[in-house]
Amino acid sequence: MKVAVVGGGIAGLSAARRLLDRGADVELFEAEGRAGGKIGSHAEAGFLAENGPHSLLGSAELLRELAVGSGLEAEIVPAQKPATRFVHLRGATRRAPSFGIFSLGGATRAVLEPFFARRLEGDPTLEELLVAHLGREAGTVAARLMAGGSYAGDPGRLSGRHAFEALGSIVERHRSLLVGVLSTVRAARRRARAAPRRTSWSLARGLGSLPEALAASLGPRLRLGARVTSLARAGGGFELGWAGGRASFDAAVLALPPPLSAALVRELSPALASPLGEFELAPAAIVDLGVREDELRLPARGFGMLAGDDGLRLLGTLFSSSMFLGRAPAGHALLASFVGGARRPELVDLPDGELVDLCRRDLERAMGLSGTPVFARVFRHRVGIPQIAVGHAERLARIEAEIARWPTLALAGAGLRGVSAEAAAQSGLAAAERLLSL
Ligand SMILES: Cc1cc2nc3c(=O)[nH]c(=O)nc-3n(C[C@H](O)[C@H](O)[C@H](O)COP(=O)(O)OP(=O)(O)OC[C@H]3O[C@@H](n4cnc5c(N)ncnc54)[C@H](O)[C@@H]3O)c2cc1C
């Protein structure tokens, strides 16, 4: 079977690898000059910056398997302790959780949540769901932190039930969020005692080495700089067109952010293009600043800091050099700040100098940064993070109903079933399996 995979992010790479391992004749088309999509790393002046993900969860088993299979086992590095998180709220940066994050009234209302427990009905936004349970103050802040930290998203548009499936199922099962969270934490502790959980991890030369290794393993089957511009029916398969040519395949995997897949299938199947095109992408910029440690009043020790209100313009900052060794020269810290997202997309297009300045001033306020950074880098994701917004289940059902009519076409990529790198890789694997079962 001759299969075209369109999109060389981790979803497309994972699909191509599986297809190849099972004997299919694969060609992977990637628009840019390098594979990896949102995953990539950049070393400069003793700093190691990431374009997108900085760490993967211990539960990211498929990515671990792909890393091991690509000869990177010795490069897997666990995240360092402490994993402390900070929140910037009402002009102060505090450890989370800690007293003082909420007013007395707000905190009291939040702990009374079991009395406000309710059945999960319909498809509320993340903000509606959390405010209904925790009260206006704690609910608004919690929704802002969750939406910003995972999706660079808008809590007033993300689906409370589907963007955070664990949250949805806890409320579904327990009605009370607090009771459900406590019982989930207890069960997780019991499991961890039986079999210790794996910690978050990365790769010594950055997460970009995983797509690099996967791309290298594909050899000439990977076509870089090949943006696919058309997809037409050809017999039971498809004819693909790209700037450099045209070729026919028995089957195709579209491993692209949903609106980009929509653009390719618009002629072929308007019924598929329509729900795919409804996904919003939240653009984001990552601004890395390398600073002297002694110029930070709040030491950058831990996982990072999130903005809980509009007191900062950045969404949050990862303490990159605290999470993993070797990310900054001795005596320095690497801070990776996220800017833009669904609530402030226009910020992503600020000139580099203004973005650096915005982050420097916010970090002055939030962490007491003084002095001038010794290293700065801006990386933009204009094709941003897919948002699991209200109406997701209905959109997914329309996609599934239509794709069932196209046995030689498979969809992959972040957004359909989760937005983590692991979810994207899993979707690539599932797409490959669908075609292999033909
Ligand atoms: C800032 C940021 C931080 C993140 N942090 C984390 C994290 O901490 N943990 C985590 O698990 N996940 C994180 N993610 C999410 C994760 O990185 C993505 O979900 C995942 O990498 C998406 O992979 P993908 O293959 O679905 O899509 P992409 O990486 O978007 O790949 C799609 C590829 O298709 C190519 N392409 C587009 N159009 C065409 C065309 N017409 N023809 C050919 N090729 C085309 C693109 O150039 C791109 O390479 C983060 C994402 C971002 C943006």
C-alpha cells in the first residue's frame, strides 16, 4: 500500500514510522524545511531553548517508546525537583497552593463547594463550570490558570467537559468537584505506592531531538519544503499536488491542525471540511530570556509561574533551567515566557524587541528581575494550539460520521482527541492502524 502522510509534526512522524514498520510504502510531505512542527529546540550561547513543549508527562508512553526506538534512551532526562508552581495574582507572586491567593470570602466559598455540587448538564464553558462549583473569585482564577497553562486558551470559550476530560469525568461521577478531586488524589497515591509514577521528562539536547531522529529514520521518504496544496480522488485513493509535483497514493493521512486539514478536503468533502474548519487555533509566542540568577529577587526554582489575572501581559513563564540541567550556563537562568493565546492573539505579532521588552517588564514585576538579559529569543506559533471549545463532542461526531465514508483517508494531529504531544503522537498511530486494517 502506497500511503501519503501530510504534515511532519509528531503526529505525522508517528504515523509514518508505524506505517513503515508494518511494511507500507510511505511518503511524508512537510511544508517547512525541517520536520517536528511545534516541537523543536535551539542551542545558542550556552542556553538550550525549546520552541514548544518543554517537558512531557511521565505518562507519555508512546513518545518514550519512540525516543527509545530512535536510539535516544540514554538522552532521556527526568525533570528536577522542586516542581513548585507560582501564581501571579493581585500584584503578587505566590506559591500555589498557598494562603493569600484568594480573599477570605473567596476561599470560604471555594471550600464550601460540596454544598454547591450539581449535575453536569450540557456543555458549559470551563469558566461557567468552575464558577458554578467554586464561586466567582476562585472559579474565575482557576479557569484562567487551567486555560492559560494548557491551551493558551480563553476559559470563556473552552469546553469545561471536553478540554479537561478528567475534570468533566470527576464532576460527572462525584457531582462535587472537591470530593471528586480528593478521591482521585487518594486513588493516585494508592497506585503510586504500588507502582511509582514516572516523572516528567525531556531529552538532554532538547525535545527537538525526537522529531529529528524520527525524520532521519525516514530517509528519502521524507520530503521537506513540500506544502501539499491539493487532494483529489483518484480511484480508491488520492492524487496529491504540491509545489514540486503531483502523485497518486492508495491512501492518505492528514496530520495537520484541523483547519489546515479542512482547507485540503474542502472540494473532496464539504461535510468533513465544515466541522474541521470550526476549530480555532490560539497563536502563541515563546520569549526566552537568559538572565543572571543574582538579578532575580524570586529565584527561578521550580516549574514556573502562571498569570492568574490581567496584572501581567504574559500568560506564564516556565523556569526552563530549573526543570532540566544544562539549559543555561552556570550562574544563569533560562526563563521561557508565553505571550498571546486566544485572549490576546494580537500580541504575537509585536516586533521581537517589543515582545522581549514586554516579558522583561512583566518579569521585573513578578520576579524582581533587574539588569538586562544576556540572551533573548522569540519563537512564534502563528498556526497555534487547537482549542477544544464548547460544541466539541458534536463537532467530533460530525467528523467521525463523515470520515467513516472515506476508508482510505485518516485524520491525525492535535485537537481531535487532546492537544498534548502524546495525544498527537497517539492520533498518528491510530491513523496508521486504521489504514493498515484495510
Ligand atoms: C507553545 C506550545 C507549548 C506546548 N507545550 C506542550 C507541553 O508542554 N506538553 C505537551 O505534551 N504538548 C505541548 N504542546 C502541544 C504539542 O506540542 C502539540 O500538540 C504537538 O506537537 C502537535 O503535533 P502535530 O503533529 O499534531 O501538529 P504540528 O506540530 O502543528 O505539525 C503539523 C505539521 O504540518 C506541516 N504542514 C502544515 N500544512 C502543511 C501542508 N499543507 N503540507 C505539508 N505540511 C504541512 C507544518 O509545517 C507542521 O510541521 C505545546 C504546543 C505549543 C505551541
